[in-house]
Amino acid sequence: MYESPESCAVPSYLLPEGASISSRGELLLHGVPVSQLAREYSTPLFVYDASHIRQRLRAAKGHFSGKVAYAAKAFFCKAMAEIVSEEDVYLDAASMGEIFVALAGGVTPEKIIFHGNNKSTEELRFALSHNVGLVVVDSFDEIERLEAIAEGTIRVGVRITPGIEAHTHEFIRTGQDDSKFGFNVQNGDAEMAIRHMSKSSVLDLVAVHAHIGSQIFSLDSFRQEVEVLSQLLADVDIAEVILGGGLGVPYVRGETAPSIDQWVATLDDYGFKTGLSKGRTLVVEPGRSIVATAGLTLYEIGTIKRIPGVRDYVSVDGGMSDNPRPVLYGSGYEAFMVQRMLDPHDAKYSIAGKHCESGDVIVRDAWLPSDIQGGELLATPVTGAYGFSMSSNYNKVPRPGVVFIDETGYRVVIRRETLQDLIRNDI
Ligand SMILES: Cc1ncc(COP(=O)(O)O)c(C=O)c1O
């Protein structure tokens, strides 16, 4: 990672590992000016440092005694599935579509963990016919569905809701009692489901799963999860305990999060201390912490509207269709000029998207040079997770392309949508 000078537009911990700055103040990724990628592939454009992704997966694997499963929902495509396969990690898939893409990218089916609070019978059949390694059962309805379609023994896990209020946004908190996910521990559902599945003649219960939420900064929330599970499972004979994902990442200047090494080491440590991991394998499912900082979005500035005494708006050629997180969760981001990294970013603007919603603002208070012009390139860092994967065609805006770059070069892994793509399903 390069050391960002004090005056730099963005601190280095918000940029991919392969970032550096040229003497002219241009942002480079693995030595390539990102402005070159914007010229070649147009904007908006997602750019991912593929080495950064691999490095994060290796760090998680290297510091953990158990298994690492990448959570596809954070960002997924065939090229990402290839990385998962090459780095030999497991995969958390939450739909038939994610399983399909995983298989297309060469992920070994036995390494797929299938999640979802409402898996349809079609999805369950699809997963079973492709021999996915584990189906994590989420409800009593799903037990019935699985038992009805079973043609042999099915390896299953059980998702429990441990009753933990993790310190994060309520929409991405999942471990508390009032949740649509899993079997609640507090009301006895979890115990009942475990008992039922243990006796089932077709379900082979091998794992217990919990996921307490996402964008969590406090290792204490994870320690609490391990403690609750160790008590719950004290007398349960189970081979694997899946602890979910949820590790947070810094999005804005001044934020700090535990590293992925610290996170898995803490889980290991607590698993050992509480006895949870005795005779069992622990599994983690990181998504955001693998891909978020690896990615950034390049936009071209269009209209600049100055309202003296009120606010200055800078509009870009994307918005909530490529990054819905600010609208969904009020998430904060930074913004910077990729060709002017060493210029003072000392004037305040709001970065607006191009969509027909007043709320389509990507960064409410962004600091940019005072003399920015239409046509210049702006980037928002840390957009690698839950950006492209939540993207839409709102206002019939084609989805951006995605480029992977590493020390060997760069390539388009998802092409930009065309106008024709916007009507390809219309009849
Ligand atoms: C079951 C499960 N595992 C893993 C994840 C990944 O979480 P994160 O991206 O916060 O690491 C999620 C996210 O919603 C999830 O629901």
C-alpha cells in the first residue's frame, strides 16, 4: 500500500492495495492511470484490484484454523467465481442465480453453502441436482420442502437467530429476535429444529449457522456470538459451526475497522476459550471485507449547480442505480478527483446522481477542488461491495462495466450494458 501524503485527496486505507499516485497527481492502479481505463471503457466504471481481493482471501485463510467461504452477495460474476475457485475457498450463495454463476465460473459444487430465508422448491431442486455441499435450512417450511423432494441424504445446516443486537444499521442487523432469518433461540424454535433434523431420515445435520449482521466494527459483537453459540451447542453433536460474515470496513476518512486477520484470529481465540471449536470446524463467510476496498467507481462530472449560500451540487453520470447504499442506509462515502490527487480538496459539494429522485445523492458532503469543471473524472472509493451487486436499471440507465486489474494487466470482466440490453427481455 502506498503512503498517502497528508495533503492527499484520500487516505490510502480507502484505496485498493495496488494504488499509487504519479508525480503529476494521477491515481494509478498497478501503475496504470485510472483515467486511461475511463477513456478506454467509458464511465461510470467499476474498477477492482483483483490482487487486493486475493490478498484478503489469503489473509482470512492464513490466520484462521477453519474454513473461509466468500459471500457472493457482496459482489459476484464469473471472474469473481474464478478467483474463489483458484484461491480454493468456499462460497456462500444465497440464490439459484448465485449458484449458477458460481458453477459457470468453475466453483466446485461441494464447496457451495446455500443460504436464503425463502428458498423455493425450484431453487432447492437446482441446488441438490448440482450437488451443492450444504443447504442451510432457515425455516420449518423449508424442512418440509426438503423432506418432500429428497431423493437421498441431504447435507444440511440450520440457521439460528442468536438474539444478539450487533452494533450496526438496523436494516443490516440479522441476529436479533425480530428477524426474518433463521430459527430463534429465545423461543425454543432453534432447539426444536435441531432436534427434528437430527432425527430426520433424509437430512444429515452437520452444521449450525448464525450471522449477526453486516458492517460491524466491534469485535465484541462477534465474541458475544461465539459465547451464545458455545452455550447453545454445549450438548449438541455437530461437526461445523458457521459464524457468518459481517466484518465492517472504513468508508470515510477517520473510520477504522479491525483487519480481517484480527477478526478471524479473534473468532479462533474465542472458539477455543469457550469450547465452541472443540472437535468442530469453524467457518466464516466474509463478503464486504473481501471486496469493498478493492473496488472504486469512476464517474464523469456533468452539471455543476451552485446555489449561493445553500449548497453546490456536482452531478455525475451514475448514481443510485450503481450505488444504492446511500439511499438505502444513509451510507457515507468520500469522493476525489483521480487526476488531481495532490490538489487541495477544500471546497464542499454534494455529489448527486442523475436519477429522478432528490434523494439520489451519493455523497452529501464531499470535499473537492474549488475549480472543478464538467468533464473531469471523479471517483468514489470503497464501492466494491453491495454496489454493483445491488445495481439496477432505474430510469433505464444501462449498468456500468466492471474492470479487473492486477500486476499482470487489466481486462473487462462485465461489459457495460447497451441500449439493446434494456429491451432484451421485452416481448
Ligand atoms: C448468511 C450471510 N453470510 C455472510 C454475509 C456477508 O456479510 P458481509 O458482507 O457483511 O461480510 C451475509 C450478508 O448479508 C449473510 O447474510
